[in-house]
Amino acid sequence: MDSSTDFLEFFRIDPSQLSVTERYFKHKIIPEYNECVLTHSNRLCLITLGPEHPILKENIDVVSVKFISDRNVDRLSNKVSGKFKKGGQRLSEKSVLCTVKCSNECEYKIYSCVSGTLVEVNENLINNPNLLKEKPWAEGYIGIILPPFPWKKHKNVS
């Protein structure tokens, strides 16, 4: 696949219809991690595998997904509440969201790629880890992150 557009078309169920991610999300490929950030107009970011990730490129089966960070923080214990998602785990761009173990014994760390508050991780990946490969830009998303609001100071104009 040459581009993210080809990638979207490959996973489209009905070729004549745009998917939800094509209609409502802007996508940005993060080449250093082979991941993709899908950004909604409400600023929420979905973290997914990018089209060049070895799991997708080489069609590798996923055995398990563990939502534990490098510092032994359990991402599944993340609890948020309210409009501004208080209580969520704070992430930097290089925070590990999960580790993916594949059938070829390879393990891949999946990074957040965005700083902000972790809203949720996709718990469906625990019971059905191949969603990462089968529906990467839909049910196979890894997590949702709310970036900080870009507060701007306004000058009073009289």
C-alpha cells in the first residue's frame, strides 16, 4: 500500500461508501513508530497501527495485547470522569500504551504518539487481538487520547 488513502480503501467494507474514519477523522502517519493518529474535530485522538506496521504489512497474526507500560502502569486501570476526563493517566508522545505479541514470537511496543490524557484503551483487543490486523482503523483501534486544550491568551482590545 502506497498511501494512507490506499490503506483506507483496502479495509473499506462497501467500496462506494466512505468509512466513519474517512468522513470524520483526519489521519496522520507517525513513521518512527509505524502508527497512525486519527484526530476528530472534537480533538479526541484514536491511536491505530499505521499501514507500514509489520503486523499489517506482513499479515502477522496477533496472539495477545497487554496494556502495561514500561513502568508497570496498568492502562486497564485507567478511570476517567466528567467533561474534561479527570483522573485519566497522563501520557507523553513516547508513553507505551501496550505491548503486542505476535505468532512469529515478535513483540511490538505501541506508543501513544500524542501527549494528553488517556481516555480509554480498547479492551476488545484482549479477547480478540486480531482486530488490530483485521479492522485497524475501526474496531481495532488501540486507545483514545484527549490532548491538552491549546489555551491562548487574548489581549483586551479597546
